[in-house]
Amino acid sequence: MAGKAKRDAKPTINDVARLSGVSKKTVSRVINRSPLLNQMTREKVEAVIADLGYVPNPQARALALRRNFLLGLIHDNPNAQMVLNFQEGVLDAIKDTEFALVVRPVDRKSPRLLDDIRAFIEVQRPYGVLILPPVSENDAIADLCRELGCNYVRMGSARLDDAAHLVESNDRQAVGLAIDYLADMGHRRIGFVAGPAGFRSASEREAGFDEAMARLGLDGSAGLKSAGNYTFESGHAAAVRLLDNSPRPTAIFASNDEMAAGVLHAARERGITVPDELSIVGFDDTSIAAHIWPPLSTVRWPIASMARSAALKLVDPAAADDQPSLFLSDLIPRASAAPPPA
């Protein structure tokens, strides 16, 4: 009877690892369809799984880990397109795996912010969470994740954490590239539409504008700045203020594409042609940049690549150091910018 029981025992992950000559961690990566494995190893392990008839039990594994195979996306961001682009990157990273994405909007100004996030993590028991700016800039949330034993990755426009828990971009330097681009065309009076107060991305982009204007010896005073909040409407209102100046700017840099589209709309309302009388540059390279007319010159923020790396850091923490943490933005010239009128 003992022999029969042994023969009837279901194969385990240990059996697969032993017969494949690999570690249990490698078998787990094959099961999770991690993209970090070479094809030869993947095929060898898959062949042993098929030969043994081994069937992973996601529910049992989740119970053992005291975690579900869910990645939580925590955000409070007025730029819906940015959130959608980040989701696309995450979904690309976890396609054909057991993992799923759960989106959790929060109110970063709420006195219950930490309580709400704690409840989300304790109830959903995610495998890990991805935290978007500006919520990601709150160190107390990272502390809470560590307290609850929940792995996390923060997205930011500057260094917020160690490499295993961060994907960051070089917003300050990228804005400098955009201002250099306009100055090289001959623009000397360049307006700036700022992002919302309290966003690190907004402060980094404004610092990039200030530093570039000072380096070039150009006027970067408050009279050439106007506040926005990353929405089309705020970009339109900011442009109205800038275009009412005399003399008005010959170019405007907006801190995201939504606001840049608002700038373009305000210019058209005043009969100002783009780019002949006014050049416009945005930031993000979201779909709106290529779909408006004229197509928008912009800084490409590699959101999808950042999201993919962030998700892989969570799905495979042992290989987190193999994933990049710093992502460089680059300038995408299009038809919305040209030399100033003579």
C-alpha cells in the first residue's frame, strides 16, 4: 500500500526542480512565465512539467505566500492618459502569467490616506504595489508597505528610494533639452506653463526650465510663467495669461501634453498661428501629441518602459537589480515648433 501511495502521489515543484537540474526559484519563474529566463532553460523545465503531469495550484501558492497574485496600482493623478500608459506597460509585463492588475485610486490630501492604503493591502493581500506620483513621493506610504510586508515600487521624477523599489526619470535634464531646442531655433522669449504644486514632477520640470534659461542668459522671470494642473483647461487658462503679455512669448513650454494642447487652443482663439507666430513644446509624448494639429513637439517620457520594469521588479524580486531604475527622456521634434518670426 505504501508503494502504491507513493506512486499515486502528485508530483511537486521539488520533483520538477530535481529532474530539471534547476532551483525551485527557476521552476517558479517558468510557471510564472517570467521573461527573464533563457529559452533553453524554459523548454527544459516545461518538458519535465509535461512529463510529470505537474499542475501548479495558484490558490495553494497564494495561501502559502499569504499573498494573492495581484499587483496593486495606487495613484492620485489628474492626468488620465499617464495612468493608462502606465497600466499598458504593467499589463505587457504580466501577460501570459498568473498575475493580474488591480487599480486603486486614492485621495492624497485625505487625512485617511494611510488608513485607506492599509485597508487595501490588508484586504486584497497583493503580491506587491506600484505607486505613481505624486502619491509615490510620500515616504510614509513606503514605510507602511514595509510594515505590512508588502513589496512596492515607486515611480518618480527624481531619486525617491533604492533601486529595487524605484523607477525614475530625468525630468529636469529633459526640460533643459527642450529649452535648448527652442533657443537653438532663435527663441529668446520663452513662456512656461507649470504643473500643479505638490508634484515632484512639476517642481523638477520648473527647475529644469529655470536652470536652462539662466544657463542661456535668457529671461526666466515670473512674468513668463503661468500655473497649471496638468489638465487641458488649466493649460488653456495659463496660455491666456501668457499671451496677454506685451510683448508675448514667441514660444511656450508646457509641463505636459494636455496643457500644451490647451495652449494651442488658446493661440487659435486669438488668431495666432502655430508654429509661424508661436512655437509650443509639451512633455510626455502621450497620444494627444501626435493627434493634434500641428503635431506637438514634446519630451518623450518613457512611461510604458518604466511601468514594465516596475512590474518585473515586483513579479521577480530576486532579479530586481537586473531591471533598470533610471529611464532617460528624449526630445521628439514635430511641427509645432519653428524659428520665431523675423
